[in-house]
Amino acid sequence: MSYLNKFKNQSIEHMKNTQMKQSEQDARKSQELSVFRETSTPLVTRLKKLIASIPKEEILTPRPLEWFRTRLRGVEGRGAHAGQLGLALRELKYERKRSWSDSENGFRSLWHPTI
């Protein structure tokens, strides 16, 4: 193989690698942008969208706060902050009901949608 052919093959490989790296960077930036958009949307709006995605048969089922937290991303990438989530649920007319007397399961706190 001549020197020119070797050089041509190396430059083609280099261009392919550069294009792959660029596409990986674009994908990473796109993902970061979608995370930013998701976390910059107000919590009440994201919570409304989550509640709208629940099947109608299950909409009246009481749920623990952790159920909502794990499905909503917080500002730092973890679950949504419990205090802010409680305020948002109250704004959407949910009530927290505590059960202290269930001796088998211990203390339970569930959020009930009001009709």
C-alpha cells in the first residue's frame, strides 16, 4: 500500500471518528436539554401530566407520597422534594389521610383525590 493510500484511509477513519464523537455529543446535549426542560417546568404542571397519565380505573386509588416522588424528577435529578410535592398535591385538591391504628402495616399516610 502506498503512502498516499495509507494517508487517505487514515483521514477517512479520522473523519468517521470525529463524526461519531460529534453525534454522541449532540445526543448528550439533547438529553441534558430535555432534563432541563423537564425540571424547569413547574411541579404542578408536571404533576397534572402525571395524574392525567393514570388510567381512569385507578385515578381514585389513594397513593403514598413516594409513588409521586419516584415518578417526578427533582431539580437535582433525584425525586421531587417531598415538601414541594405536598403543596402541589394540595393545590390539585388532594388530601393527606394518616392511618395510625393499622397495627399490621404500621403508620401509613396516603394522598386521596377529592371529588
